[in-house]
Amino acid sequence: MLRSLDSGVSGLQQFQQEMDVIGNNIANVDTVGFKGANVSFADTFSQTLGSSSNGSMQVGTGVLTAAISNDFTQGSISNTGVKTDMAVNGDGFFAVKDSTNNAQYVTRDGHFSVDSNGYLVTSNGMHVQGYASFDASGVGTLGDIKVDNTGATMADPISGLPVADPSAVSSYSFGTDGKLSVTLADGNSFTRGQVLLQNFTSPGQLMKAGNNLFSNLSGAGPLAAPIPPGTGGVGSIVNSSLEMSNVDLASAMADMIT
């Protein structure tokens, strides 16, 4: 009798855990870049009572939660008209850094803005990572993406040699390849930097860290360094758009009823 009650209670406990996951999915149905989670169950060790010519006689002792895994399927992409908003169409994550402690994270939330210092940041102030600058041969240097006139050159009126262009920034834009194009007040334009994407061999090992961030990057097996969008198996960037939550509300409500 006690064994049967224990088995039944184990089922109630695991179903409660599944309800917690479903409830969190529903709560984040409008969260930008949110990835829902799924619960899978496994039976617990079965007690062997004896054996017969037909095989062993076993009694199960209940159920346990085998895994709670993130679902990284693509969410719908919604146009916002904001030039610093970006959505990843395909695989890959934006790489961001906490400037206070240099902790590294990834996210699918591309709701970015430019702060008072010119840095491209997330809604909670994380610095977006990528090629911070390019040298004369076009080789990029990894770092914080910043909107300013660093790297802009103009011809010296006397020698004709390239010198730093002191003109102020007039406007800027991002391409589908993540490149940041800056136009100066004198009409000179140049490529200031490039937003890159990070991919992983086992994204299921990423851990949700709150604020739409994922941690445990090393455990997920990063595929080398971040790479330009549209290359090496990562997706492209959809400008002035955001990827919405991939939670299907109707399906989640049906799961809750079940």
C-alpha cells in the first residue's frame, strides 16, 4: 500500500514540475527571443519480485523527470522599424559581454540600442560583440561594437596620404551581414565594425541566465570564434526586426489541460 502511494506521489511531483515549465512558457509568450522548454519523463528503478518461465516479475516504483530541455526552434520575426533591432533568421546567437566583470553570454534577443558612449548594447546594458574595427587589409579585431569615427580616413590636402578623418558621425546603419556602416558629416562613409554570430555543437547545454541571456558557453561547445552572419552554417540577420518567442500558446494551453 505504501509503495503504491509513493509511486502515485512521484507522478504528482513530476507533473507539478511539468506544470511549472508550461506556466513559465506561457508567461513568456511575448518575450523577445525567448525559447520554450520541454519536459521528458523516465520510469524509476523497478523492484524485481522473482522470475518465472515467462520472465522476471517486476513492479515499478514511479516516475522521475529525465530532462528539461530548451527548444531552439525558430520564432516568428516581427518588423519594428528600429534600425538597431536585429533578428537571427536561422542558427546562431548574438555574443554579448558584461562590461563590469567581462562575463560572456549569448542571446537571441536583438533588441539593441546605442548608449551615450556610442556602444551597441542590449536592453540591460550588455555590450554587443563582433569586429570592433578593421585594419587596412580588411582583417577584423574582436571587441565591443561602437558607433564613432574611429578608423575613418581622408586624403591629406597637401601630401595626398590618408589621415584620420575628424568629422562627426552623421548617420549609421547595419547590413544583413551585420556590418556597421558609418557616414560622417563630410559625406565620407566607411565600415566601422561588424556584428558576428556564435554557434554551438550542443546548444541544449546552454543555461538560461535571465534577461534573455544564456550562459555555460564552454559546456555547449562553441564552434571556434563568432563568425559573420550567413557564413559557416549560421543564419542571416534581419534588420529592423525582432525574433519573437517560439512558444505556441494554443499548444501550451493544451499541454496544461492534459
